[in-house]
Amino acid sequence: MANSIVDDAVAAIAFRRLVAHLQHRTDVENIDLMGLAGFCRNCLADWIAEADGTMTRDQAREIIHGMPFADWKARYQGEASPQQIARMKESVAKNADSH
């Protein structure tokens, strides 16, 4: 896969739109994103913190969630069911193939 399939300006616009979309769709829980796509809001925040090198994980999560993660979790995150956890584990295991 090519390292850069779009230029940085286009990637930045798409990234901002993704963040806005995830902030709007609070009905979609992280566990479900993990189960379907193998990543979630927290993963995205971790990637940002890693790429930035100076930002803390909590700072990056606040950017992605649009509020402190603890607040987002209390408002929007329910208890994961055993089925959701199993699906997440299966999905995340597929991530090893891409790295």
C-alpha cells in the first residue's frame, strides 16, 4: 500500500470530518467500532498522541471525543456484552495482519 494516497491537506480535511462524525455519532460505541473495524475513538486518539510526540493520551482523547474521555464515557458508553467483547477480540486479532 502506498504511504500517501492523498496529499496532506486533503488528508487533514478528511480527518477533521471523521472526528466530527465520530463526535456526532455518540450512539455508536467504541466497543462496536472495535468489533467491526478493529479501531475506535481511543485508538485514533492514541495514534494522534503517538504521531505528535508531546501530547498526552488524555489530551488526544479529549480532541477526538470533544470532551474529557471520562465525561464521554459516563454519558455515552454502556457496559459491553460478552458478545461485543468476543467480536472485538476477533476483529482486533485481524489487525496483526496489517502491521
